[in-house]
Amino acid sequence: MVRVGQAWDVNLTRESKVSPETVP
């Protein structure tokens, strides 16, 4: 899921200020 939403992952982590590893 993270692979398909790479851009979304970065966008979510940037707003939440959380590492990409914590994002599902």
C-alpha cells in the first residue's frame, strides 16, 4: 500500500510529522 501511495505517504507524513515507517 505504501509502495503504491509513495507520494501520499510523504504528504501524510509531512503533515503529521511522522516517519514513513510508522505510516501503514
